[in-house]
Amino acid sequence: MPSPRDELTIGEVAERSGVAHTALRFYEERGLIASTRNTGNQRRYRRTTLRRIAFIRSARRVGLTLEEIGEALATLPSSRTPTRADWARLSQTWRSRLDEQIERLERLRDQLDGCIGCGCLSLDSCALSNPDDALAGDGPGAVRLEATGRGEAAGRH
């Protein structure tokens, strides 16, 4: 059993992690973090929970879903504190995701250079135009800015 100084209250975890109490409870409901209850039925978190929260926040910034984060956290040992190698193994899996995001953002930047502030007087060739919601079947968002099968963005200005 952890010593009392190894346990943190929800307020202490919120303050140390920068994550709201409500988010901590939500993470706990989703099984991303765990707490125990003291005799007064108050939540207590192991100090190592701060590392898990940092991992969750980093993974969210990369664009992982909470489900993907849960799957990644499930691969960590519960019997010991995760090592640097454990974290490195998990973060390595993000590299391709980051590369894809960088490519998508560069495409967006390059196509918006001609659009931002122009008033788009050329709706016939605009990469963002979607008259009558014709692209609804292709999914949400600016689908014309996404890669086509050839690795190029569709509908360039």
C-alpha cells in the first residue's frame, strides 16, 4: 500500500497537472487513470498518475482519441512505474501520425495562402467551396483539402 505522501488529492492532482477536476473524473470513468478511496470516501491518486496525465495531454495534442490513449495506457505495466523505455515505445508510435498532421497542415497553409482575405472571387476553382453541400457524402470538414489517392490535395486554386 502506498504511503500517505505518495497519494494526492484530486485538488492536488488538478493543480499539479493543470487538468480540471471534472476532466480527472472523466479520465477515471474512461479507465485512463485510477484512484482509491480513503476512509472518508475521498479520491486519492498515486503520484505516478501525474505521468499518466502528462501522457494523456501529449497524446491529445498529437490527435489521438481517448480510445487510442486508453489502448496505449493498457500496455503499460500496472505492477511498476513505467520506465523511460515504456514511454519511448508508446511515443514512437505517434511519429507517423505527426508526419501526417504536418503534411495536412502544410497543404492547408499552402492552399490558404491565396484564400485568406481574398473574398474568394473565384468560387468555381476554390478548394474550399462546396455549393449545395455536394461533398457531404465525402465526410465532415474541408474534404477538398485532404489528400487524394495520389497523395495530392484536391481542388487547388
